[in-house]
Amino acid sequence: MIDALRLTAGWALVWLFGIGVTAALACALRGRPSTPAHVAWTIGAGFFAGAFGITVWMRVLSYIGLRFSVADIAAPLAVATIAMIAWVWRRGALRLPAASFVRAPMARIERLLAIGLSLWLAVRFVLLLLDVVWTPLYPWDAWIQWATKARVWYALGQIVPFGRSEAWFAANGALFFDASPDYPATVPLWQVWSSLALGRWDDALMNLPWWLAAVAFAIAIYGALRGAGVQPLFALVGAWLVSSLPLANVHVAFAGYADLPMAAYFALAAISLWRWTMSRSRADATLALLFAIACLTIKKPGLVWALTLLPGIVLAVAPRRAPRLLAGGIAIAVLGLLVLAQMHPVVLGYRLHLDFAPAWDSLLDSLFLLGNWNLLWYAIVATIAVGWRVLREPPLAPLSAILAAGMLFLGVVFAFTNARAWVTDQTTINRATLHIAPLALFWMILVVDRWRGRLVANAALPTGAAPAAA
Amino acid sequence: MSVPLPVAPVATTPQPAPAAFPGPPLAPARVALLFGASLVACVVAYLAFAVPGRWFSPVSDEAYGVHRLVLSRGTGAIAGDALVITRTAGDGNAVVSVTTDLRAADYPVVAWNATNVPDNANVALLWRTDVEPSRLNKRPLQSASGRLLPLDLHADPHWLGRITGLALAVQGSLAAPLQVAGVVAKPADARETLRDRVREWTTAETWSGASINTVAGGADAQPLPLPLLLACAIGLTIGASILVARRRLRVAAPAIATGAIALALAGWFVLDARWLVDMARHTETTGQRYAGKDSHAKHLAADDGELFAFIDKALGVLSGQQGRVFVVADADFFRGRAAYHLYPHNVWFEPYHDVLPPARELHAGDWLVVYRRRGVQFDAGRRSLRFDDGATLPAELKLLDHGGALFRIQ
């Protein structure tokens, strides 16, 4: 019981700190008038801001030579949290959280559906929580390259370097070793913080942040959709869709990989950026930047995921010149790939080549036939077909461009690198696709919502009037 | 339409209110009816493609259990409800046979119930008939996730007359014991084909180390995945709806769109319900294994419990000691897990290859953990370790337990 309280308190502080950061940013940097952030967005995105923030603070402590301790980590965070929330509260910019569909005007059937869907979500999260707290660290990579660092850093109270075999042999004990010594530190630092809060090493309970991330992400998606004008029930449906991707659920139940955090941070960075393209609020821009930087510290491909945000920025900043700029960018990227591929270099762990031979059968299996994604990729194909015009127009064009860039990245990786083998054996293909799947779902909901809105508008026009292109 | 959907625009673009239709262009009941018809059409189309013989067969499955099986080649024995084959014969083959008396035309499909089938092995079905008694027929069998897939023989010119014997032939080395629980000859009519598909969709998925990469969504091998069937039925419904409302398409478009969205959500819900049931099963299994245990007891109950017990003792010896720790084992899994349990000691292990560290890199004061690793020999008299490349190292045995040993390099 004490365990649960300590762990809960530790992560509650992180979450509150993140809410404070997100709310204070919105309050301080609102810039030009914009659509106010929905409280669910502040809460959901807040978790991720806090979870990244605490790892930054732990890096600082380690850099200046202070050993990790609950007091050194938590006390400044607690003070900052109280100060930020009090400041925001006094400015009247933070409302108490409430499930807005409870208060929203709804038909009886809609309300029943909303309540039913909420219960359905609750059942899922209870099951996942039990899995997380019961299962000692299980998945392969988690115990050869992620939690290895957490175990050492927790025991030594600071971040110490890991090296590859040759360097390790040469260092004669001054380096540590695991399967991927150069992997980023954010995810292991989550486990270190869990262990510190808990007061001991427990490789089941230390994975609580994976469950919290799943819950917070669902809340953030609900908030982002509400902020985009989507009705409460449909926004809740969006949160359910995002939370029900089977592969994402497995990554919570078998916590310890960095793919789910990668997916969440990339989606939040893209959504924040998209919000900025409409609001031009410095708060949204700052949040997008924060989450994009976080991407770099989650996994090595986070760098490329962060770069896929650029087309969205270009479209927002220079919409008229964007086609030429993007075409130029693509041409330079293709040229760069062609030149690089001649040398068969290893980029971010992938060996590049020009031998185009994607494993189409395995790719189709993964996206359309296996149980990883429910009906997601069928729905994406249908959405592109029916919403072709909508997705290319403002305000969705920047988000569509980000998604297209992300898909292009996956396409290059699985067609032109040694990762093709991982498509055939159904390993990395699904985990890499997980990075973009939640964002694709979010985008799909917006496109479908807008496309259907246009159909309704066209249907309402008198006969003979020119309809808006749907 | 069962799910009311919003028409709210994205953020900034105001849009007109929904149109007031003169009457429902496509009532929810009609969409549901169209969906039902589409689903039936898809299933019928699938059966037309998949049913190898008659749609309605008077015979039922003919099953041959483990006690009817004869191990003609290889080494093995019956354990529980399976014939466990541990080794192939000297020529690299293992053969399991059974005497049968089946009418080939009645049973176009044969399914062997076998697990732990090695990926790299050549596996084949053999059979004899009363028409060509001297001919031994052979067809290769496919496997998925270590299980053999059913084989459709209805088009094979030698699947005729009465089948007098069936056999399973495995060529190749067996990394793990192959388990054969029996063989079933199936009429594979429409009813049975459908029943098989439903059973595959509702099969409890085994959560394993591979689950982090792929979710099968039911049985490992599925000739008709449920997402595909649902997507086809929804697509067909949309096409039919457009056809029905073609004369007033502009007015009916929102209703068709809403219907399509509602059907997609309903299809998603069906898949999600199946998945949630699977999750509940998994959570129950997890609870039975770990609930109420402390961290130490959980590890003893885990897949590598025996290794953990050894490492736990090794940690007792290593407590307070300095020095690097090298871990060797035949299996990647054991090397990685042993190293993981040994942190925060300064551990080295080769994650992906079964190789020993260069002997010259081991110094006095270092530790060596050997767990189920062939090729490392210890001469107690000389207090010397010998690696499989012939290199020797002075060492002291500190612990020998649970298939593992801990040495201190001198």
C-alpha cells in the first residue's frame, strides 16, 4: 500500500508539474488571440511535458554531480509546480477539469453512448494497469538495452556512460555495457524516477509511466479534438480509437520499450504544431518545440520524426511558396539519398541501399490482415480517397504534410534499407508504424469530420447552386 | 444510423447547419440491412473460393489421436496427449504414420496437430491409396508459428480412392522436441469452413515475447482475417448505398457518409471487443502467475526462474566485490537475462551471438558467469578454465548451481 502511495505521489507530482508548465505557457505566451486550449488537452499534454521535464532536471543534476535523491528531484519540481499553478490560477486561466461530455448538451442516446464508451475505456485501462504492476520486465529489448541503464543509474545515483564492446574493454571498468549503449536516456530515467519514488528497484512497478502515458494520451487526444471543434461524443470516440490500437495496448501491458512514448511525443508535437498553424500562439509553438525536442531524446529515429514536422511549418509559414519549397526539399532529400546509398552507409542504425524491393506481402499482412491496427489502415486509405480535397486545404494541409512526410520516411526505411528484413519477419515494421499510427488516427478523424461537414453543407444548398468540392 | 455523428467544423471554418431532408434518404435500418446482405455476400464469395469440395457433406471429421500414431523413424515417446519426438533418425528424418480407411473424395483436407515445428525443417504429408498401393505420395506442409497448416488435397490427382495410410515426415534437426497430438481428415464443407474461421477469430492469442512486435488477432494463421472481411463488407455496403441513392446522391451523401462512419466504428468495436476479451484472458493468466508476489518471488515464477535462482546466488557471492562480470551462455535469451539480473555490476555479454569474450581481455579480479554453455571447461586440479578456442585462464570456481557456474579469474 505504501508502495502504491509513494509511486502514485511521485508520478502525480510529475503530472501536476507538466500541467503547470502547459498552463503557464499558455497563460504567459498566448500571443495573438486564439482558440483556448481545452482543459483535457492541458491535462493530457501536461503529463508528457512533465515526464520530459523531470528527465531534463535529472540530467542537470547528474551533470552538476549531484546524486539522484527524491528530495533533490522532487523538491524543486514541487515548488515550481505550486508557483506555476498558483500563478495561472490567479490569472483565472485554469479551470477545474471536468468531463465535458457530462455537461455538454447531448441527446439521451448520445449521453448513454458517451458513458458506455467511457466505461469501456475504463475497463481497458484497469486491465492494462494490472498487467503493468504484476509483470516483471518482460520484452526483450527492454532488458538488453533500456532498463539496463535504469538499473545502473538508479544504483549509482547518476547517469554514467555506457559504451560498445571495444570501448568497454579498453575502459577497464570505467564504462558500462549493454546491447545499445548509445540509446537516449529519457525512458530509462522514467524508470529511475519510479524506483526512486518507490524507494527500491522493482522492475514491474517502475513501468507505471507507460500506463500513465497511455491514459494521458487518450485525454490529450480528446482535448485536442475538442479544441478543434469536434463534438464531445465524437472526440470521445477519437480517444477510444487511439486507445484501442492492439499493438499500442501490448506496449503498455509489456512495458519497457520506447516505441509508445515515441508515438505519443511525435503525435503531440505534430498536434501542437498544427494548433500553432491556426492560432499562431507562441504557447502552441513552444509546446510543439518542447515535444519535438523530446522526440530526439526518446529514440534515435526521433530526429527524423522531428524533421517530418518541417513540411507542416513550411506550409504554414509560406503557403504560396510551399509547393516549390517542398518539391525542392524532396528533390534534395532524394539526391542526398541517391548519393549516400552508393556508399551503403549506416544511418540511425539502418544500412542504406538502392535496391528497391519492399516486402509487399508482409507489409500488407501487417497493415491490413493481422490484428495490430483493427481497421486503421483501411480507414486511412478510405479517408485519403474521400477527403482528398479536404486534406490538402487549410487548416488540415500542414497536418497532412507532416503525415505524408512520416509515411515517406517509413517507406524509405522499409524499401531502401536493411529494415526490409524486419518487414518480412513482422518485427520492426509494426513498432515503427506504431510511431505514426496515433497521429494518423487523429488526422483521419479531423478529415472525416470536415469531409462530412462539407457533404452536409452541399446537401443543404438549393438545387442548381454550385456545391463546395468535398 | 446507430451512432450520431457531429458535423462540427475544424476550428476556424464556419459551416452551414445540416440540411433538413424531406425524408431519410437512407434510413439506418436500410443501411443495416444492406450491411447484413453485404456481409453474407462476402462470406458466400469466400466460401465459393475456399471450400475445396462439397458445400454440404454428410460425413464429419475423422480424427486420429496420439495413441493411433506410430513413430516409424526418429526417437520419441508419448507424453500426455502428444507424441514427443526428440531426435530425428540417422538419415535426418522423423516419420509419424497412422493407418486409415478414408474415402478421399469425402475428406479433401488433412490437418496435423503438431507444435514446435522448426522453421527450417522440411515437413511433408505422405499418403498411400488403395488405387495406387505401391505409390507413396508426398506433398510439402507449411507451418506458421511452429504449427502446421491444414493441407487442401482436393485438386491433387493422387488423392483418390480410399486413403489407407497417412504420415508426417520431418527432415532437419530438431532444436526443441516436436510434439504431434494427432491428425484430422476433414470434409471441409461450407459449414465446417465457417466454423474453422470463427474458431480462428476467437482463438485466445498466446502472448509471448513476439507480441511486442505483432498482434495476430486470434489464431496465428488465418485464411480469412476478420478485419479483411469487415472491411470488404463495409465497402460493399457503401457501394450498395450509393447505388440505392444514385438519383439523389447529393442529398443522400451525408447519410451515406454517416452510415459508412457508423459501420466503420461498429466494425472497429467488434475487433476491439475481441481484443478486450483477449486482454482480459491475458491479465487473468498474468494474475495467476504473479499477483500477490513480491519482486523476488515474481522473478522466480517467470520464464527464466531457474536462471534467476542461480543469478540470485551468484549475486550473493559477488556482493561487495569489485571487478567486471562476463556472461556466457549458448542461448541469446539466457545471456541477456543473466546480464540483466546481474546489473548494476559492470556486466559484459554478447547480445546476439554465442561467442566467448577474447581470453586476453579477461584480467585477474574479473568474474565469469557460465550458464548452460558448452565448450567452457574447468580443470579443478589445475584451477584453469579452457575456452573452446583452446585459450586457458587461471580461475577459481566460486559457485556451481542450477546449470550455471561462477568463476573468479586469478
